[in-house]
Amino acid sequence: MTETKTCNKCGETKATSDGLVARGADMHARIVDGRTVLHLAADRDNGVKVIKLLLRQGVELNARDDEELTPLFYAPRVRS
């Protein structure tokens, strides 16, 4: 699975994320603009369960994308 597919699929739901983790998907993958799985999960407002799963997998909470934005930047946009 490519980095883009891993990031996009993992950000969808907790069940999808669990399945990808079980199959050894790279939770540290980045897509073209530098966003990580955590950036996408925060942007999609998938709830605390997906984000907790990703943090347990050791993803970097303060990872910066190509615009120097962290996943925390994306979270409030969804909830506004």
C-alpha cells in the first residue's frame, strides 16, 4: 500500500485504522504535502478513538507538514 493510501485509509475510521495497524501499515507515512496519518485523522474529525490509536502506535504528535502546521491546527477547523 502506498503512503497516500495508508494515510487516507487510516484517517477514515477506527475499524479501518485497526485493520491497517494489524497488517503492518506504516503509521509514520506522509503524503505529498507532508501531512501524516494524524493530520488526516484530525482533519476528518474521526473522534478521539482514532487519534488515541495512532498515538499508541507512536505517531509524532507535533509532526509538521510542508506548511509547518501540526495535526492540532487541523482539529479545530472541523469543530467550528
